[in-house]
Amino acid sequence: MAVPHSFLTRGLSFTHEEPSSVTSTPSSPSSASEDSRESSPAFDSPKPAAGFDNVVDGEPRTTLQAKDWRAPANMHKKTFWERTWSEKLLTSTLMSDNHHYLKETNRGPVPSQPLWCDHAFLIPTTFAVPVLQHICFMLGWQWSKPVAFVIYFFGLLFFFQLSALRFDIMGNKYGLFDETFRGRDRIPDESVDIMGGGILMYFIFRVGYNITFKYDPTVAPLSEFTWTYILRWQAWFLIMDYFFYAYHRATHEIDFLWSIHALHHKSKHPTMAHAVLGTHAQHIMEIIIIPTLTSYIVPLSCGEQWVLYLCLAHIETMGHSGIRIHAPCTNTWLSCLPFGAEITIEDHDIHHRYGKSGKNYGKQTMMWDTVFGTREYRVETANCPTRWINDKF
Ligand SMILES: [Zn+2]
Ligand SMILES: [Zn+2]
């Protein structure tokens, strides 16, 4: 990925005394980020050494710190066929190199994304397979369970590919949070296998659960959607997020449960790939137990569950993307936006920077963090109003 010429050729002077030369003006969001990091022991405090260059060993610098202490990551240097099976599974989650490099300039105010942008992406992509199945059904071809599993499996893969491409374009265009301190983390070599296992479990369960327990080949899929869907949708997300909040907060606050979740927090500047960075116990809890329990409380048909699962995955990955935009959560805008309890990308990004001390435990909403007082102030998007329509984007 091309790096701005000026960034490669113009020498930077990273000095502790003059951080503003590489970050921003004192009133900028990035400055606020540095201030909050210094005032909070939960954040890494940058100690920029004097006189180092912006190119290290022929590569653009990845962090403002004197040395990048992150675990070795080499997957991106291999061709697809040189990669292990786990690495091949994670290939679609790789972002442009540009996401991982330190940026030298402040980009100005964070743009706000109106709700319709996510809706315009999600409606056609999440309904694509049910519509295809409906057309086949009307033409007299009823998909058997094995056929439905294969088509829905590749439908999920296609959805992730499109999402990754979209996040990559947005990240290059709008930048990443905290990018003047540190570029985004790569997929560490030591975690490739467990992340590959996580993504496999994600695919098999999210498709397999639906096909095994809910799929009926004799029913036209689009006829399963009823007018109460939007109400059950909101209830599902609020209840699921309550369970997730309780479990997630417990892993942070009860020491022996931290071992379940600590691996996920090895990344302080994640990309969408790090949504599956976690132990097997975490994967089982988050991919299987919590959503399944919720689906027993709030019933959904096969098609309804499919669309909801894809939108759930969208927020899970988008929340880890670090894209520097203010995007009120698509899934729960109806129930959360009126209360200012919507989740945005920066909320979970800040959660990762806190580590065990924790804040912002919600995954789909800020509702329970607001109710129980664990919500953290936003930094770079602090001045972004929540808007349904915004012409800045
Ligand atoms: Zn956490
Ligand atoms: Zn996370």
C-alpha cells in the first residue's frame, strides 16, 4: 500500500518536549486523546524518544513510541499459498498496510456517518441469500438442508469480504482513531491459530444453528418476515447486550474470569480481524451461548435470524475496525438513539485501550453502560452530534 510521499521522505522529529509537532493543535481531538491517556493510568503513556526517524528498517514507522513492542506479525508478508490454514481463513480480514502505519498529521474534525449509509450497505447484502432462496422456491427448487448450509455459508463469506473491502476503503479515506500515536495492530503470529479457530467456529455455528434448528425448506423465506420483526429485533439486541454486558464486565472485574478475556485485550488498536481474537471459552460464550440464549427468549424465524446475525456481525467487526468516523449504531438506533445510548466505533476502541480496568462493556449498545455507570467519555468524537442526516460525510 502506498504511503504518502511526504511521510516517507520528510524527516520527523519525535520529541517528548514537542509532541504537538507530530500530533495536532492543542484543541484537536488527538490532543485530547493524548491528554486523556496521560491523565488515565489505563492508557499507555507515550514516551517519544528524541530524534528518531519516521522510517525504521526501510518500513514506515508504526508507533510514536521509540520501539514497537507488539508481538511479531508476518502473515501479511506471505503469499496466499504460503499461509497456513488458519492464516488462509483470516486472509479476508487483512487491511491495507496503510492502516498499520503511524500518521503524522491531524485530519481535522471526525466526520459523521448518517444512518442510511450502513442501511444502504446492509439491506441488499443481508437479504441477498434469502431473496435468492425465495426466487428458487418460487421457481420450484426447494433447497435441502445441506444445500442451504453450503449456500448460506458462502453467503456469509461473501458478506465478510464485502465488509472488509468497505472498511478498508473507509479506513484509507477517513483514517483510524489514535493514528497519530500508533497504527493499527496486525494479526500476531502467536494468535493466528486461535483466531482461525474462532472464525471457523463463527461461520459453522452462525450458519449451522440456523439451518439445523430453524430452517424449513417448505416455507418461502421472505414470507417468514412479519411486521413485529422490528420490535423483536430491538428486544433481541437489548437483551443480548444485557447478557453480554454482564458476562463481559464479570470477566474484567472478577480476577479468575479475566483469563477468559485477557487475550482479547492483547490488542489495544484492533482491526476487524481482532473481533475473533479470544480464547476458546470466550468464543463459546460469545458466539454460541449468549446469542442462542437470547434467541430462546425472543423468537425469530430462520430468515429473520439470518439477517439479524449478519447485522450483529457487522457491528462486531465495525466496532473493532477503528475507522475514524462517528457512526451511530445501525442495529439499535430505534431503541437507543432517543436516549443517547447508541454505540459507536470509538466506544469499543476506547474499551480496548483501557485493558482490564475496563469501561464501555456493551457490544451492541451503550444502554447498559449508561444505566450502570460504566460509560467512558468519547475523545476524538466528543464533539460529534448524533445525526440521522449529516452532509459532512
Ligand atoms: Zn473487554
Ligand atoms: Zn473487542
